[in-house]
Amino acid sequence: MKLQLAQATDMLAELYELLEKYAPTWYTQHHHEKAESTLRLVKKV
């Protein structure tokens, strides 16, 4: 289970980085804040 959580966290971090780098037009500040807070949350677990 820990390995799966680590893999999911890594994938979320990668997706977050791609969204930040390429910033598609639909990616609003609200999306940014939700993604950032979710990533922080899963990194704490």
C-alpha cells in the first residue's frame, strides 16, 4: 500500500509540474490552488 501511495504521489507531482509548465488556458488559479493543496496533503501521508 505504501508503494502505491508513493507512486500516486509521484504521478500527482508530475501532473502538477506539467500543468504549471504548460498552463493550458482552462487551468485557472482555482485549479492551481486545488492541485497544490492536494499535492501537499498526499505528501504528508
